[in-house]
Amino acid sequence: DMVQLWLKRSTEIAENLFLIAVGSALCAAAVNGILIPREFLSSGMTGLALVIYYLWPALSVGTLYFLLNIPLSVMGWELVGRRFFVYSIVGMVTFSCAIQYVQVSIPVEDKILSALLAGIITGVGTGIVLRSSGFAGGTDILSVILLSRFSVHLGTTVLAFNSGVLLVTAILFSLEHALYTLIFL
């Protein structure tokens, strides 16, 4: 009885880790194959990591993403719970590594088609990660914290953060970059 329970739980964990890895690899392919070569931005913490990378490219996007997520992960541990924290850490580390090591070239030259394709790839990757009962870090952690502590809906948090990313993009880079980012989102 205990062996079956342990086996079932182990299988579930392995499946979740596999889904997080596949989804993270897809999202990283969109970042490295489309967003960075075309200097587009992204949503959430990936977008913030890209802004910092474009302005000060001393650290890689994967490293920046990891560092930006550390305070959110600590807050997740303290405010949400252990299971959420563990899956968030796994997702954050996996996505950070994927951004670092999944290097692909996606030969689409048209900027609008590039933004659309990046959105499709990222949407599929994010959907796979969310199917795992885990997160890839970033605004997912912030959204869950704000929902659990202040009843701020997930969509409201994501919309506010992404609006901020678009505003920063328009101010620091150009309105055109912000519009391509909006198409991507």
C-alpha cells in the first residue's frame, strides 16, 4: 500500500518535472530564437530581465531572470507554502538554465510574424508548464502571493506588470518596440 502510494507520487513528480522542462525549453527557444535577436521584450520577470540585459549586457538573461526571482521565491516560501515554493524553485532554475543553454535560430525575418510566432511558442510552453502544477517563477509567484494575501486576482497582477513592461519599453526603447512586444503578448 505504501509502496504503491510512493510509486504514484514519484511518477506524478517525474511527470511534473518533465512538463516543466519541456515548457521551459519552448519558452527559452522563443526568447533566444526570436525575442533577443529582434530586441523584443517579454512579459513578467523575463521582460524585466530583457530590459536589464539590453541596457547592461554584463549578465546573461538566464542569470538575470534567476537573480530577479530570488526575492519572489523567498516571499513565496514565507507567504504561500512549501509545495508552491519547491515547484517555483524548480521552475525558476529550469527556465533560467533553459534560457542559458537552449540556443536556437528561428529564421523568420518579418517582425510581426516573429512576434506572433514567439507568442505562439511561449503560449504553448507556458501552457505545458502550468499543466505540471508548477510555475516558472516570475510574476506567477507574485500573482499567487497577491491573491492569497490581498485577494488581488491573477489577471489583474499580470495585466498591471505587463502594462508596466510595455510603458518602460516605450520610454527606454521605442513605441515600435512596445507595439511588437504587445503583439507578442
